Amino acid sequence: MTARNIFGKTLIPCCFAPVTGFYRDGYCHTAGSDPGNHSVCAQMTAEFLRFSKRQGNDLMTPRPEWGFPGLQPGDRWCLCAERWYEAYQVGVAPPVLLDACDERALEVIPLAALIAYGIPEEER
């Protein structure tokens, strides 16, 4: 089965450098084995990275033992839908690459919220 994005079309890759995704294959596809629903392809901002760290998920510090390089502003990463939506609710959500967000994101996030934070085509 082919993973679908939030528009019901074929999911495009989020990022290969650093390689992201629950399955570390560059895509934000997810399944029942992913309890965090890592379905939102987001472009990191300093504000969001600080927010995430305050919430207990430090995405900035490299963790080589887990193959995690640490993120910086501008990097794209598959985020947990709940964390993105939590950031959205307090005004610090990072922009998203809409065609790379798995349809499971819609289990948590209203489509309109994702669209409002979509990265403009000229910036992709």
C-alpha cells in the first residue's frame, strides 16, 4: 500500500539530510507501530526547537548513539502530530511541507491548521 498525504495523494519525501521519519527513510509515513504518529513534515524554527526542549523533547542536541544528528533551524523533520498541534495552539508551530505530511496527521490536526502553516511553493 502506498502512503498518502493529507490531500489523499502519494506522500512525497520530507528530508534525507538529516534522514527523518519514524522509519528513518526520509518520509513521514506512519503506522500503528508508531505510537507518536510522526506524520508532520515540519521545517524547524529556533522558536519551535526551544519550545520542544521546554516540553521535554530536546531536538537540538546530537545523540549519535541513536543516529540522531541534532536539528537546527531550517532542517526538516517528521514531528509527532500532537506536538505540532500543541505548538500550533500556543503560536509557535513550525511551517510544514504539506505534500509530505501523512494523512494520519489529520487524526489529530485540522486540515485548515496545517494549510495555514504550509510552506509556500517558492520556498520549497
